[in-house]
Amino acid sequence: MFEGQTVSLSCEEDDSSAGWTLRRNTTRETRTQCGGGWGRPAGSSCTISYMVPWYSGEYWCESREGATSTSISITVPGGPVILQSPVLPVTEGQDLTLHCRTKTSSNLPASFYKDGSFIGTGPAGHMTIPHVSRSDEGLYRCNISSVGESPPSRVSVSGRPETSDPLASDPVPLVVRLVVHLVVFCPYCISTFIMVSLYRCRTTGKSPPLATVTTPPTQAEEGLDDNYDDVIAAVTREHHF
């Protein structure tokens, strides 16, 4: 931030800000609380009406129980050029935008550096790094020709947040998934049932039903049957006692 600017910081948790206070570490003081010689407290917020270079440092929120938030770094260089970068860590995969500006302008051509190495120019005073990863962490600074150079500003990159299974939260893909499973497994279940049935029939000695065709006897077969009956009758009478 430029010297003389006003900044307002607030502490919030789950849409509630009760019980939090703002603290800071600078080169002159450690863990001092807003209102104790600097800043104007209002609940869990703190307003600093006039930033000066020795206000540069780490700022964070702290609860009555001692819990702390992520700290942010504020730099007040006192020079003509500053580099504005995200104060909180950038999530992997997001775009990182850097702004190089003076007190009177924010669209002058600027050169950008990371860890002392040149990374590119911004014709309008800003540069965007797409889809950042952990390798993009480091100290960034910028330079505006004939005006000056900014102090370094640290950029941190955090891991991607865990996401829930979209199939569990969206009922439509869940239904589609169920239908696909039924289409795939139904033929398998039917074929398995048929194989088990055939195996049970074989182990119990039963054969599956066969189709039979009955044809009426021919005239010759009928005569043969009559003669056969006569022979049986004669034999029976001969051996009758």
C-alpha cells in the first residue's frame, strides 16, 4: 500500500465475527492488538486511517480462545511504485493477476520479476499468470521505467480444496449410472440363472422336457399288433392249469 492510504481489516468466521480481534507483528512491536496504540477497533474490525512504512508487517485475527486465522502481509514502502498482489494464498489452478502502479496511475507499462528473474512485461501495468501451481510461489516485484521499482511482494499458492463426488450430489447422473449398471448386469444375471438351472436338473437326474411327436400306427403295424395279441392269448390258455 502507499503511504497515507486508509485500510480496513475485519475478522469473520461462518458469517459471524463475534469474539475476534486483529493483531500484528511489525519491526517495532509483536502481537499488539488493534486499539493499543494503532488502529480504530469496531467490534471485530479495525480501521487504520493513515498507513506509514513502519506499519509494514504480518496481520492476523485471533479469538478469545487463542485460535488464529491465516496471516496476511502488508507492505508500505514509502516509494513511488508498488506491486499489488493477492494477500491470501492463491488456489492451484486459478489465475494470478499482478498490478504495478504509482500513486497517480495504474496503467503504465511495467516489467515484472519473480525471485529476481524477469518474467515478462505488462503494457497496461498488469500481468496475469494462468493456472498457477506450487512452482509459481515466490517473491514478485515490478519496475516502471523512469518512475521506480516496487519492493518485493510474496505470493503463496495453496492446494486445491477437496470436492465431493458429483454423482452423489446430482441425482440425474446417479440415475444414469444405475440404468447403465442394470443394462450391463441383467444379461449376466439371466445367463447365470439359466446355467444354474441346467446344472440342478443334471444333478437330480431330471432332463429338461423334450418335444415329442406321435404319429398314428400304420395298417401293417395294426395287423402285427393283433397277431401279437392272439399269440399272447394262446400261450396263456396253453399254460393255464
